[in-house]
Amino acid sequence: MTCEACTKAATNPGSGLYHANCEECQHRMFMQSLPLHLANLKGIPASEDRRAYIRVIEQKHKTRAADALKAAYLEWWDSRKAKA
């Protein structure tokens, strides 16, 4: 944990406290919105457009967030292929 908000979030994940200058807080905020980003990504038909979306996430939210989004998308994609 890197700040007071992170310390409070360790014991109370729903605290809603975030510090704008804390990378861990920024990542926790992104992870809250991951289902929305994943839904957007699922709705993009072209591979290049999906890659562009992930690049924007990486620019705005850092590599760690983009990696989390890619992992969630790949998990969804693999589960689709397994059902087929």
C-alpha cells in the first residue's frame, strides 16, 4: 500500500477513498470500471480497433490497467471458443 487511502482500502475495500497522485489508488479505481471497459471491448468488432482501445487505456491508466483489461478479454474470448 502506498498512501493513507490504500491503507484504509486494505481493511475496507468499499471506503471510496482515492488519492489522485497514488498509482495504487488509480489502479483500484480502474479495476472498479473494468467490467465497463470489458463490455465496450466486447462490442468492438474489428481487432485493430480493440487494440487501439487497449492502447488508449494504457496511455491513460498505465500498463498494469491495460494488462488487466487484456487478461479479462482473453479469458472471455477463450471461454467463448470453449463453448463452440
